[in-house]
Amino acid sequence: MGFLDDAKKQLTKAVDDHGDKIRDGIDKAGDAVDKKTQGKYTDKIDRSKTAATGVLDKLGGKNDPGPPTGPTGPTG
């Protein structure tokens, strides 16, 4: 396993463990920048926040267990 594989594995685990905190940080940082720029770049900041959270969504959940298997659902 190479360096990049290890880094991606660690990053994925961090997102799985702390995704909500990371998402909150992205929102707070974007809001702070928007305030500092007095709303001049609101549309660009919002697009950047959306892109960043999209990356989180792609990284997160890869180590989560899959759906339950076996006779746990409704039968029909």
C-alpha cells in the first residue's frame, strides 16, 4: 500500500468519525469569510461550501457497515 492509499484511508476514517464537526467547520468558515467580505462573494462562497461538503459525502460512509442482511425486514 502506498503513501496516498494510507492517506486516503486515514482521511476516510476521520470523515467517518468526525464528519458532522468537519461540516460545521466548513459552514462557520464560509460564514466568517462572507462576513469579512461583506457579502461581496456570497455566491462563490456558497458554491465552495457545497463543493466541500460534496467531497465529505463522497469520502464519508465508505467504512460504514452495509445494510442489515437476513430476515430483519418485512416479509411478503
